[in-house]
Amino acid sequence: MQTCFWVYAYFITQAGSKYMTIDYASQQFNEIKVAADWIRDLEANDSRLHKESVIEKALIAARLGSANAQCFLFNCWQTYNPYHVFGVKKVPETAGLENKLNPWPKFWALLEGLRTRSVTGHAAKHAIEQMSQQFDSAEWNGLCRRVIIKDLRCGITEKTLNRVLTNTEWQIPVFTCQLATDSTDHASKMTGTKRIERKLDGVRVLAVVTKNTINLYSRNGRRFENFPLIEAELESIRPQLNIHLGQLDGSGIVLDGEIVGESFQALMKQAQRKNNAKTAGMIYYVFDWIPIADFERGYWNAQQQRRTDLLESKKEIFEVTDSVRLMPGIEVDLDTAEGHDVMRRFATDAVKDGYEGIMIKSVDAPYDCRRTTFWMKWKPVYDYDLVVIDVEEGTGKNLGRAGALVCEGTDQGKFIRVNVGSGLTDAQRNDYWQHKSAVIGQTAVVLADAVTQNQDGTYSLRFPRFKTFRTDK
């Protein structure tokens, strides 16, 4: 643990040197009562402006050299940094402990041991229990254990912190990934050489692979803990991934892909469960990758072709697993009629085989952690004639006007019932609510991606949106 601590202290000092040098190994961080000074202040008022003012006050104090404020901000950074996963769900509270040393440098060393998995299992549990005895109960319960479980429980988020801490060493890294746009809105971009892949109907998953750890995240940075089989198989090939795809600095890589199951509904049900998730038979399809350092800054200037070629050259690494696969695809030249014809046939076959549609990727584009035309998606849109049986009042800004049309009808032998709120203009919401009786009974044309089956066996629509009313029915 001591070795781990000093390595970490050096790293943080160097990382912060762009702004101001802070040695978090310094003894000046002992005997500080942080929770009493900052957490209780944050808890005192639920106003967002109040919480931001507390953080701003801490930033000013930290800049003036306050070890107390620096300690508080560093603990916030540890808590809300999405790349720091401590893997501990249950942390004991203490009672009645006062006038303890409150050794924050040792606490941060413990966090690094948990993060790098150099301290795990019973050893981690014992280390946490020992550490808890070195802090005042108010500090341990009010801050330390909250840092370990990754929730300060005082009404702030990474967005709250970054409104004040942007461009400081305590800015929370934002977890983002490359996103696609709708190809129908960008016909002018449908040129040149493209990589075409089937569009999966699953859950986007980013696998962060470091020298010692594997962690799965949603595209928004939420930690996934419900895919243990896939995580275990990635763990089994982690050394090979680091050797063949890892960067020279040893920081690791991020695999970008999607997990699919028997159905989207079944997959989401398991993904959202807190425990006992049933994930047997699910497959993780990897379709891209990026070094962690570039992922954190949100951009990697390696072309799609190069990234794909590097992945496919290491295909054998993934083939030894049962549930991790590379996403197959083809290249087409959209500057030719033949290329467009191949893409159309590929898309038709994909939908016929049950896929959502296709992905269209520019082979010469970088990995850019935002929504761009470097990746485009194409999905068929279907229309359904459904009868309006009710008009529901909206909430929030739609209070006092239509929030959704309740529609039902039968399509190809399937009885569909769905609430349609998207696609309504403000004027329509006002009009349909004021003339509710005239709307009920009309036939609405509802656009959707597909018919979906609910858990109870009934049917609904995927992403329904109102188009118009039929005048002939």
C-alpha cells in the first residue's frame, strides 16, 4: 500500500502541474475536518445556486492555499470521476469516534489500491475497516464512505461541479463517445468510401481496459455491473488486448460496442436490474476502439480504416471467447451506382434478418466524441393507423394541454396500444386538449421504428411520433 501511495502522489502532482502544483502526499492534509466545513454546507440548502456558490467558495479558498478546500475538491474529483471505479458497494459506518488523525493522504492511497485492484476481496474489506478507525465518525460517515461508494449524497453531480470547476485541475472528466446522425438528413454526405455495418438492437457499452482492470459503462458513463459473463471474458483476454492494442504509456484502451440479447426488451430488463441479472447468451459486439487518453480528451485522429484494420488484425483474441465478437462489415464506394446498389441490398437484408437498419461510417474519419456525420444511421420508418381513445394531459411545460394521444389498433394481427407524445406541436397540444371530444375517435397516422412486445404479451411501438390525422377514415 505504501508503494501504491507514493506512485499516486507523484502522478497527481504532475497531473495538476498545468494549473498549480499540489502534493497530495503532504502531511498538511492530516487532521482536516472536511465534511463539517463543506458537505454540511452543501446539505443545508437544496438550491442549485446555493450549491454552486459553496463550490465557488471552495475554489477561491483552494486557490489561496487552503488545504481544507483542496482536500474537499480532490475528494469531489475522486467521487465523480467516471474513470475511477472502486468496486465496493458496502462500506461500514462508525459511531462515536472523535479527535482522530483524519489521514487523508492514506485514505487516497487506499482509493488508489481499490481503483487499480491491487487491494481486493477480504484484503480490501479489512483495509477499509482499518481506515475507518483513523477518522472522526463525522468525517468517515459524512465524506469518506460516500467517496468510496461514488455518491456524496449532498445534491450535487458532475455537472454541478463543472459549472464552477471547468478549466481547473478539479474539473470532472466528461464521459462521452462517438454518436451517429440520421443519414436521411445528410444526403450530401452519402459519398465516397464508406464502411457499412448492421445496426444492432442492443445496449451501447464502452469497455475501459487498463493494465489491471476491466469496467463496463453506458455511453453516458453509468457503470454497468449486470454483465458479469461478458466482463469475465474480457478480463480473460485483457493481457492480450493490452499487448496488441495498448498504448506505449500503458494507460489502456476503450472498446466501443453493443451488447445484444434475445430481444431489446429482455436486454433492457436485465441491464436495469440491481442484482441477479440473467445475462447468459448475450453477445458483446465490438465495432471500434480508442486509447484511454484520447477518449478522455474526446478525440483521436486515427482514421476509421486504421482503427478497424487494427481490430480485425487481432480477431483471434476475441474468437477464444464465447460472448465477445468483432462487428463485421463491408466497404462500398458511394461515388458509384454499384456502391449504392450494394448498400441498398445490404440494408434490405439487414432489416429482413431482424436488425434495426445499417450504420454508415466514413473510412477516413477520426473518432470524435460527439454527434457527427462521420457515423450515420439508416433505419426504416413504418406508419400505423391507430384510433385515438383518449387525450392525456401533460406535465411540466405541457400542464394544461395535451401531453399524449392514447392510441390503439390492430396491425398484422397484433393489437397495439401506445401513448404518442412526440411529434405534436405546441399549437396542436393546445388545440387537441381544448377540443378533446373531437379528437377522440379520429384515426391518427403514427410513425415508429417497429412493433415491440411488452413483458405482459401486449404490443406497443418503438419511438412513436404523431404525423397527422387521416381524413378518409
